[in-house]
Amino acid sequence: MALEREQETYRRKLAELKTDEGKFALIHGDDVVGVYGTYEDAIAEGYRQFHLDPFLVKQIQTVEQVQFITRFLDSPCRT
């Protein structure tokens, strides 16, 4: 799975990050590079520092929201 290392870093550092809940963490490998007020700021800094190397931008949330997505539709897609 992509970004497993970064996701594990987020889980491991969440206790430290929770004071910035709602902001966005920029994670590269085992490091939390920074915390930003907006997703756009975090992603721009990620590309500036890491170019096309993998990095993760994740909103800091002590309780993760569960999102349900289904493939089952009542009617076919019409375009």
C-alpha cells in the first residue's frame, strides 16, 4: 500500500500532534516536517521540498471520520 511508512508515522506521532487538531501535517518517511493551517500550504511545501518523492498531507484528527463509499448504484450512470 502506498505511503504506509508515512501513515504509521502519523499514527505514532498523533499524541504530539493533537494540540494542532484541524490543521494539516506534512509527513515524509519517519518525519513530521511541519504543521500548516491549510491543505494548500502543506501540499505546496511538500512539492517544494520533495518534488515527486512520496509525502503525505493529512488533517490532524484525534477521531477519524469514517466515510462509506459503495459501488452499488440503483441506476446506471448516464453521461
